[in-house]
Amino acid sequence: MPKSDDSTQERLPTMEELPFSDDKPLDGELQEAIPHLLQGVLYRIWGEYHNWFFGVRKLPLL
């Protein structure tokens, strides 16, 4: 594995430096909304069929 030079590599922010709103990461709301929007679209298109499954794995916030 090649060695990386720290001076050329961009530094990633720490957890404390990331923006938060109401003790949740800002992208948390979007990550919650996308599966719900997709589920709504699928219900609208395939609502009359009962032979399909939609599942989402919800990961805990760190």
C-alpha cells in the first residue's frame, strides 16, 4: 500500500467540527426523507399489487 504524504492529503473534519442541528447531523433529515419519498412513489405506482417488498436498514447515529 502506498504511503500518503500528510501535507498533500486534505484533512477531514472531526465529529466536533461537523455542523449539527438539534443534536442530529444536518443530512439526517434528508436521509430519513428519501426512503419515505421512494416508498410513497412505489405505493402510488404499485399500490394495487401485493407481491412486492420495500425495506430500509436504518443505521444508528454515532
